[in-house]
Amino acid sequence: MKKLLLLIALIPLYATADFYKALNAYEKKNYESAYNQFLEMAKLGETRSQFNLGVMFYDGEFVEKDINQSYAWLKLASESKTASDKELNTFEQIKGKISDHNSANQVYDTISQYSNDQLLVNLYPEFLDTEETNPDQATAIKIE
């Protein structure tokens, strides 16, 4: 049990180290490596990585310039309670440059599965209704 608690305690440190590794790759203009690392962390709900993906899509760094992808990733990052004023202002600037809001929102709908709120919904198991079933005969269910 102690090993499990230690592992759980170290996970945030590992994620932080990966973020700085990705940021270092970005600063060295190794955009492919930075993109791949940011994307992996962004899919885990890491909002700084989501923000950086938005910037990369806006500037066309390793990826083709795509204002809709930029908007979607920046919107996702800006919805975080920890979003800075700079991040919120950046999102508002990009939002103002969108010409087709329907397309941009469709892209956002696709990636919104990586929001912290949605990730929590996806990760929490469903519990059996004990009024209709016998909990002693419960079987594991798949979490999607």
C-alpha cells in the first residue's frame, strides 16, 4: 500500500518534468518533439500543454497553421480555473480572428473530451444500483 501511495504522489512530479522537457524541446525549436509531448499531456488534461498546442497551431510550428485547432485548444485551456490573464487574453485574441465559428466550435467539440471535467466523468466508475441487483454478485464494468 505504501508503494502505491508513493507512486500516486510522484505522478504529478513526473507530469511536471515531462512538461518542462517538452517546453525545453520547444525552446530549442525541436517542434516535432515538443508537439508530441504536449499532445500526450494535453490529452491527460494538462492545461499548459493544451495552451501550447493552441499556440503551435496558430503559428504553424510542426503542424499546418489551423486557426480552428488553435481556437479549440486555447478555449479548452482557458476554461481551467488556473488559466492566467495572459492565457485568457491570448484566447480572446484568437477568438476574434475566427471567421467560421461553427467550424471552430466543431473542432472544440471534438477535443473537449480532454477537459478536466470530462476526463473525471470518464474515469469514475459507475456504481451498481443495489436496489435492483445483489452487490455481492457484482462484476467489473468497463470504463470508457
